[in-house]
Amino acid sequence: METGTVKARTRAAPDCYPSTVCSIDDPALMRVAEAIDRLEADRQVTDTADLEARISAVWSMVSDIDPELARLASRYQNRAD
């Protein structure tokens, strides 16, 4: 290595995957965004059980859009159990 020269190492992020989500104009993505916005608006006045059910529904919507992300996310859930 030359004096004064530092070479940066590059690493690939762990568990990278090619996302199937590529357009913010997709109606399914718009529904997810709307559901998240409703969750945020209601979180102070909605009970925990309802919020958990709605969050689960959002994750189901995301899983339908990007099954590979759902597969990766399930690995985290399995570690927590």
C-alpha cells in the first residue's frame, strides 16, 4: 500500500435479497401506507389487542407484496421464540 493511501473495505449487507417491490405507485403499496398511517393516527386511542391485529394485517399485506422479505422476517421471529 502506498504511503497516505487508505483503501476502504466494502462488505455486502447480510441477508440481502432482490426486492420485488419497485414502484411506489403500486396500489398494494398504497394500501400498506394507508394502513400504517391509520395505525399511527389511532395508536393512542386503540387497545393493544386491536393494534396487534392491525399490525399483523399490515405484515400480511407486506408478505403478499414481497414474499422473500416475509421469509427473511420469519427467521427473526423464529429466533425470538
